[in-house]
Amino acid sequence: MKRVVITGSGTINALAHDVPGTFEAFREGRCGITELDIRDKDRLSIQIGGQVHDWDPETRFNRQQISLFDKFTQFTLLAGREAVAQSGLNFDGRLSYEAGVVLGTAAGGVNTWDDNYRTVYEEGKNRVHPFVVPKLMNNAAASHLSMEFNLKGPSFTVATACASSNHAMGQAFHMVRSGMTQVMLTGGSESMLCFGGIKAWEGLRVMSRDACRPFSLNRNGMVQGEGAAVFVFEEYDHARARRAEILAEVVGFAMTSDASDIVMPNKQGASRAIAGALRDGRLNGDEVGYINAHGTGTAANDKTECAAVADVFGPHADRLMISSTKSMHGHLIGGTGAVELLACIMALRDGVIAPTIGYEEADPECALDVVPNTARDAKVDVVLSNAFAFGGLNAVLALRKV
Amino acid sequence: MTGTGHGMSDIQDKVIRIIAEQALLDVSDVTPGSTLEELGIDSLGLVEAIFAIEETFDISVPFNANEPAATRFDISTVGSISAAIEDLVAQRVA
């Protein structure tokens, strides 16, 4: 089996339009959740979100591209450009046939659906723009990334709700590890902050109206975010041979299904995924210094996740750190695991643990070290990233310092 | 009857019908003293019942599934739900 390393990273999210800015926000414990700026906000009961502000696609794409790129594709391309630039890779020659893209998104071009439903239902028009379908399809971002960088190997999109990015990165990891490809661009994107996208979530009554406070006793729900993160996963010897800077090694991955409930989390399913990632990476539990939690800020997720971590790690659960950066960038749904992997890379490379902000009151059912409110300097060698999706689909990645 | 078109017992009858339908029970099996747990209504069932209540009475119910106890909407029994809805309907009219 091949070793798999990360040689590039890129992002745009509510905290910043790039990785250095996101790291800075993580270190400062800054909150990117603000009052929403979207059409028909007055008809929404949820008025806040982790929205990307100052986004001006005209400065990044030409008019023809914008007519083809939904916002989730625009975010992906921006993050992909940053990641590929950092990696220093060039896909002109033979490598293009040994490189592909696997991305996660829960819902693809939601803004395109929303805008065009308005056109036909609200405005009563009988004609829509010719590119509606290629713009909204879930694989649009993966396909445009393949075209932008000439990636001709296996490419596809994974949709597992809030675990989409982790499932996608797990697939990319498997493909490089097995020798199927040399390089994969992977991560995920979501852009659901529009009237229809928020209205749908309101219906479930799990959204907070004021803040995302994971693990805090007074938490009252999740806050949606938007954005993307893309990584370059590369075969270790390939990266070494070209003297690439290695950000971290991906060492383990596991997926499980709860097979129990369409929305309620399940401790056994979560525990099996965490334990599976350790097994896959041949890791001992006590090597893990930090876990980037799924940590949605809902009553159900946070206590179930803490119980799962306590079960898997035993006494070591009290020594490791676990934080939820959703408190800062919101829940990016299908893109969330990708943005959260940045906190894992920051922990390994910079020795800085991103905090769980908005933490106000200890919850006896979440009695772990959740790195409350302030980032912490700590040397860690192995980290995990959890994602537990609606539908009971769980995906956990393990990374090691190189 | 109030001027809203919904009298007190009228509201309770409608709530019982909504909850009975959600619990897949006969209306006669649901009483004001029944708890949702006794009726076998889980968290998803509750959210669906609240949606049906909002649609029926044209009100907005301040219910967050993350803090069911913290909201002003008392869901402990069918009777307490009916009483809370009576208040909300009255507020809508006021």
C-alpha cells in the first residue's frame, strides 16, 4: 500500500477567502457567523449564518464562466486554485491521466434551483436559461475542477449530507493508497444560504437563532455556513521525488452506517467509525492528541459524539482535545469536513488547536476538553476529523504529522 | 366561542385529532392527560405535529427541538399543548 500525503490546501468560507486567513481566524477564535444578507430574509425565522461576504465572482471569473458556475462551483474553483498553487503541481503531461477529483456536496447548485424556481413559479415565466442543468448538477464543481487543471483520471461527487466531504476525502485517500492514482484533488463545497436552502432547514426546528455553541449546556442548535475547501492528496514517493512541502499524512479512514434513524445520531455507529479509523491507520488511541468534532451545536449530536469518544478512548478521552470549529464558520453541510480538515492540519503543523467558541456553560454530558473559546498551543502528532451525517452515515479521517 | 373561529374545546378537539393522526391512534385513545411519550410520538413526530398545528391554526409555535423545555411551549401533555395553542391563537387575534 502507498502512503498518502497532503501537499496543497485551499478554502473560502465565512472566516476568510484563503487558508492563511482561515488559520488566523482559528487562532484568534473569531466568529464568522453574522446577520444574513440574502433575498427575502424578512420571511425567514432564522436570520444568521456563516455567510461568505465580499464575494465578487466578476473579479475571479469571466462572464461566460459565471453563466455556467453556480456559487458552489465558484467556491470550489477558488479553493482548488489555491490548493494546486501551493502544491506546485502541473498536470500537463502523463500525470494528468493519473490524477482525478473527488468532491463532496450535499445539495450542489441550490442557488440555481432557487433562482430558477422563482423564475417559473413566482414570476410565472415559461423559459429558463439554457445552462440551468449543467449549473445545478451535483458533479458540476468536480467536472469544472477537472477541466481547470486537466485531470483525466477518475472523478466524481459524493453526497452523504453532512459527511459528504469526509466520504469524498476517504475515497481520494483509498485511490492514492491503492495505487489507482498518483494525485487527487479532494474536499467539498456547499452553498445553501439562499431563501429555499434556509427555509428547508427551518422546518426541522434544529437551528439556532443566535449562535452555534457546541458542547455548551445552553447550546440551542446549528447555524448554517457556506464555502469550500480543496486539498491535494499525493502519493508520498511522488511528493518526495519533487521535494514538495508535505502538510500532513493521511493515515486512516473508516465509514459506518447506523442503520437506525434518518436524523437522530447513534453512539454505536459513531464509535465504530472512530475505532475503525484508528484500526485502519494502525494507531493506538493514546496517540491521538486532537479530534476535530462534528460538533454541530445540537442537543443530540454533541452528547452522542462525546459519549462515542469516551467509549472509544476510555481514560485517554479526558487527555485529548476535541473542538468544533463550526462555532466559527457555521455548518457547511456537505462542505464542512473539508473546511474542518484545515483545523487538523493547523494542529499538526503549527501546534495550534482551534477553539470551540461561544462556549458558556459546562454540560455534564459533554465533559471533555473542548478547548473552550481560546486557541491553545499544543504539540500533537495524530489527529482525527469526525463527520456524522443525517441518514446515519459516518466518516472519520486520521492524519499524522510528517 | 371567541372571535377567532376557534373555541377552547374546539382547539383541544383539533389538537387531539392532529396528535391521534400522528400517533396512528383512534381519537378516543388520546386524552388531555396523555403524554407524547405514552402515545409513542418521537422527536420527528413532534416536529411534524407542530407543523400541522401551525398550519391548522395559522400560528407560529416557538419550538426548538434542541431545548424543548426552555421554550414557552409546554409539550408535557396533550392538554398543556392545547392550552399553549389557545394562548397563541388569542395572541394572534389580540
